[in-house]
Amino acid sequence: MADTEQTDETTGTARDTGAERKAARLARQIRAFADEHGGAEGQVAYIGERGARIVLVGADGGWGDLVAPSCAIAEDAVKRSGITVHEEFDGEFAAKVRTGPYEWKRMAGIQLGGPRND
């Protein structure tokens, strides 16, 4: 067996302790975000070979994201964190995001011939 696998004594199946540690770490980060923003909701999106993106929106409108190495780890992390998870980043969920001057300036700069984001 690889050193990142252990046998679950109750079921006799192998489990990946590296994936469990990563999911636990992400869950702690999600809970910290939720604590800082008065609660949080999220959405998991597959981003290809890189894994999955966990988009977080706080109750105060603050937002952020985390990247997990797989959808399974991302889904485990949001489940462990206890936040509400949306299937899609639809209009109602997206409307909860509050952007500030930095985001508007950055987005407008791209559109209006400002500095590029290279």
C-alpha cells in the first residue's frame, strides 16, 4: 500500500489520508471565511485537470474562492464545513456578491483601455 492509504478497520476498505487531510484543511478555511463574513454559501465547479473551484459568498457579500485537487475533495470539504451549497452560480446566488471599488476599477480598466491584467 502507498503511504497515503490506510485501511479503514470498520469496513476493511482503503482510504486516502492525503485527500482526507486536504478536505479537512479546506473545510477549516471555509469555516474561517464563514466566521469572518457572518456565514457563507458556496458552489463547487469543475475546472478541468486543476480540480474544482469552491466559490464562497459571505452573508455580508464578501466573496472568495479556493481550489481543490478534485471535485470529490471539494465536495467533501463543503460537506464538512456545513455551509449551504448551490448547484449553480445562478443570478440569485450571484446577486449576493458585493464588489468594491477595487473590483470595479480593475474590470473597468480592462474594458476602457486601462492597464491590462497580464
